[in-house]
Amino acid sequence: MMIASIVTRLLDDLRDVHPLIPRVDELRRALASNQLLTEPIRHGVEAMAWIVEERGLGGGREMDGLAWRLSLNELWEHHVEAVVRAEAALVGAEVRSGRLGQTTFPLVWGASALRSMTKLVPDIVVRRGTAITIVDAKYKAHFAEIDESGWRALADDVHEAHRADVHQALAYAALFDANEITTRLVYPLRIATWRALVTRNRDVARAQLLYGGRRLTLELRGLPFGSVEGAWES
């Protein structure tokens, strides 16, 4: 909230300023000629140059770093992936990312058939030994709504959207040959809500399905949209 307030004040202060896109050479001269710029200001000017050059915020080509314009859905997926990678590193698990094209499963249609989707792409796949966890980040309020109101009290459109999420998660589980599979839907929570749910042991909901000798676990998880220690502990 503090950052949002600062940005709002800055936009208000600049409301009468005519926007102009600076030239890269002007930004380079500003960096070279003024040695008194603080480090945050220098980083900001460098980021402006990357944007003007249509490069990523990582400082390289567009695909080398984060794009300078992200939807909230994409930002949420990046956040969830970062949390998953941090936790996987602690246990030596392998992480594959749909964002990087590492989890793509093509759909092969018959020559005479109508075609719709051409591939299935789980957001994140974590492999540890013989166990597989499929993680799908959903920027929706379903987790908090179900906790606050209960399933039966939700509107029909929320029911349908959540069913679609669950069906998608189960479809992803069918792609992998493993005796133990967890397919996890991750929804955002406000930090205060997440802390309250953790206190009550309600930040994770699990359902078990045994079929054909395989054990499938469906998980719904709430995760705070921010860096909170212990946010991904099972």
C-alpha cells in the first residue's frame, strides 16, 4: 500500500506535464555527466533506457529479463514460480516451467477433425524422485471466497470458473506417468488473510483420488502476493 500511495502522489504531481519519450542518447548523457546521482536514480534511468529500446527489465533483449509491461495474471505466475523454485532448491527437486516452453504437450488433431486448442501447457512441473507436482497459478479470488462464504453460497459463475480450474488441473495430471502425483491450484490472498488462515490450518485444502493403482492429490492453496517467510511450507 505504501508504494501504491507514493506512485499515486507522483502521478498527481505530474498530471500537468506533457509526456515525452526520451532518446537513449539523452539518457546515456545524463548518466555520464552527473556523477552525483544516487544509485536508485541511476538504476531508474537505466531502466528507462531499456524501455525506450524495447528491452526487458533484466537489461538484455526482451526475452532476457522481465518484460517492462506485465498483466497481473503474468505477474502472479512469475511470483508463484519464484516461490516454487526457492522451495524446490531446498529439497533438490527439478523445476520445469511452461513460461520457458519446458512443459508443452501438443494436441494432435485428425486431418478431418475440427481443431481448437493445439497444446496443453502446465505452468510449473516439479519432479522429486518418483513424485510429481503440477502447479497452476490462478489470479482469482476463489480461495478466499470459498473460505469466507462456503461453496454453496457462491455465485453460479464462480462455481463454473472454479470447476474449469479443477478440470484443467486433473487434465494436466493425466499427462504424467507417475505413481504419486499432486496437482495444485494456487490462488492469491491478502497477507493478513493468509496469516489468519495459516493460524487456523486452512491455507491448504486437499482431496485424494485413487485410480488405477495411482494416487492423485488435488490441492487448493492460498499464497500471499508478496515475500513472506514460510509461505510455501506444507
